[in-house]
Amino acid sequence: MTDAGPNPADPRDTLDPAALDPAALDPVTLDPAALRHPDSLKWTAFDPDVIPMWVADMDFAVAPPIMDALRARLDRSLGYAQLTGDPTLKAQLSESLARHGLSGLGAEHMTFLPGVVPGIYAAVHALTSPGEPVVTMTPVYHPFHLAITDQDRRVAGVPLRDADGGYEINWAAMDAASRGSRLLLLCHPHNPTGRVWTAQELGKLRDLVLARDLFVMSDELHADLRYTDGPFESFAADPRVQSRTVTLTGPCKAFNTAGLGIGVMASHNAALLSRVRRAAGGLMGHESALSITMWQAALRDGGPWLADTVEYLRGNRDFLSAYLRQHLPWVKFHEAQATYLAWLDLRAHPRAADIQTFLLEEARIAVHDGPVFAHEGHKPQYQGFIRLNFATSRELLTEALNRMTAALNREM
């Protein structure tokens, strides 16, 4: 991993973080007292004086067109939704996913889920057997590991390799882990590192998948929260791998609707899709009527809100980077290319072994601990890392960073 200290070639390193976003120019003002309502896990899991920057939802209000659609929906029946999948939403998703390279998806190529995580579990259950290895890259969103170990499979974890430009796939390790496995769990964009895999990386990964005869579950939940240029390229955009890939996505990250659980599993291989869905049977449940309405409204009218939100998040990301370079130059990190999550290496700190507890007790901020994103046996190598959620107002982000800096520097 590169040390994110001052770099004269980077103009951001000469900026005073306080000057990046004068309060008068910040369009977002958030009241912690209003955010700390009893329905919020994020804001009630810790004491009232703690700033929560852990679980991955945003502090911003939901887009007005979505709220309007939900209110209008309450004037109609709340009986069963279309049990075979809402045709309007499927048509919208067919158009949306085509922009990611998944063209030609018909209604039979999509099935709705109560969220993305059940789809991860279903893929592991349907496409592997107990005792078998399942390949994934680490660190990674922790339900990847849980979907494997909870169902008595083995995690064939491939640690990402640190490089000057960001985290990279360790191709030799990936090839070795793939031998004897039948399934790759891919996170694209990657959580928690924020990598968006390039066309070259995706091509090489597809070649490996074909050579090792793997199925692929590609979690693309953060695809609409990118700071990279150009369109997003789904793993299954290449026809060579479409028959062996199921793609998972949903609206909860991009549109901040985690409380309205819904996701979609898509595949050009209708038989594979049916196989994975049947594996969960009646254990999985169905999407709710309100979640369907929400996603329809998001796809129909939520584009401007999403574009504005991504730009604000980009500003937060840049502010965070400049702040760390100026005030905590020993912290190592790579800027996220997607997501609103920063993966920070604090292993140089004397309290690295219990850094999450230290920041909670001494800085009064809550973050996710690095070992959460690794499976058993690999957790120690991520001790001292944290995942920090920067999807909040610039004011609250600044307060959290100031608290963190003061606490960390007292112990250095």
C-alpha cells in the first residue's frame, strides 16, 4: 500500500481542507438529533455523543420523487404484488442493466429478491456442496464469508495486493485458489476498498473463469456510485461468461433505501437463474409492494438526485483525502473509485490492535473494524484497518475527522 503523504504532483495536497468547502457553500445540513430517531440502526447503536460512520447507509434524505411515489402508493391496495415479478420494474431494469453491458435481458432472465445478501447465500447453496472451496477476494463485504461458512463451505480467500495505484488482484493466487472450486464470488465495485475493476482486469478474470470452469456470482450493488469516467462494465457484459454468471444488484445503496429491502438476480441463462432461485425455495421470501414502488420511482425519476448525490460524495471523498494528507499523513489509503466507503490503514498507530474500540472510546466515532472483512485465519492481517462511511454532511464529516485526529495524535 502506498503512503498517502504529501505529493507535490497532486494539487489537492496543497489545499487546506477547511478551505475545500466553506460552510456557506455546503448545500447539505444535517441535524444529528433528527437523524437519531428510534428507527435508525446507524444512529442508535451507540451512545448519543458518538458520530456513526460504520454501517453502509447514507445520512441524506431519500429523493423526493421516491417519497412522493410511496405516499401515492399508500392510497392503493397493499395486497400481494405480482408474484412472478412486477413487469413494469423488469422492463425498467432491462433498460438500466443494458447500460452496464447486460443487453437482451427479458423478464425470464430476472428474479426479485428481498435483498442482495439472500442472493449471495442462494448462489453458494445452489452451485456448491458442503466442504467445497468458494473463491473470493479479501478483504470483502462480510456476508460473502458468512454465506460460505454458514453453509459449511470453505473460504478460498485471495488477498488483494497493494500497489501504487490501488489494490490489485493477485493473479497467481487467484488461479491457485480456483483449482478445485466451482464458484467465484465477485464484488464489483469492490467493498470495502472502493475499486472498480478495469476492462483489462475483467477480461483477465473472465479468461480465468473459463479456464477453471467456474460459476460467478457478481455483486454489483455499488455500480451507480462511481467516480470513474465512462459507463460501468458488468462482469457478464462479455457473452463468453453470460451462461455461467448471475448478477446481483439493487437500489438500496445508490438511493439510500436499505429499509425497503429488494434486489434482483439477473442472468442470461434462465435455467441457471431458476436453479439458484429454487435453492432457497420458500426460505427467501418475496420483495414487498412498497419496495417495488420505490425502485420504479428511482429508475424513472431519481436520476437527477443520484447525480447530485454522487457529486457531493465525490466532494466528501476528496475532502477526506486532503484532510488525511494534511493532518494524518501517516495513515495509508487509496481513494475510493466507487462507494462512499474509505478503507484506511492505521497499522502504524500504537493502538492498532484495538483501533475500533480506541476510536469509539477516545474519539467518540464508530467505524467498522478491518478484521470484519476477512474470514477466520485471515483476520489478523487486517487488524489496524478501518472502514469509514463518508456519506454524511461535510460538517459532520469534518467533526468526525477532527475528533479522530485529536485522539490518534494523543497516542502517537
